[in-house]
Amino acid sequence: MTSNYLLHDDFHQFDDVFTCARCGDRLRPGIAMQQTYTCGSPDMGECVTFSPGGPGQLIECRKCPACGWSVT
């Protein structure tokens, strides 16, 4: 079975260079799961509580292949 992991040798294919805040390696384009929120009914008067929930959403991000850190 072959993997689709990006190797450190493939960095030359990306023109823009961003570095990881944790380890200093180069960040790669990737995807991440973004938290979505649900809205309840008014609590006190016009105040409404937002809570984590819902299906989530895939978003584009920059990801470090060395340590896994992601930045949106």
C-alpha cells in the first residue's frame, strides 16, 4: 500500500514559504476540521448561549509535516 504523505524533499514545489512556530520546519498546505457552534434559545432577555456542536467543517490550513501543528 502506498502512502500520500508529503516528504521533506518535496518542499521545492511550493513557492510561498511559511515556517512552523513550534519547530521551525516549513508549513505545507493541508486541511483541518473547524469547530461549529449551535445556538440555543434566549437565556436571560436577549442573551443567547452558543455551544460547540454541529457537524464541523473542513477548512484549508497550513500544516507542519514534522510536528503536526496547524495554522489557519
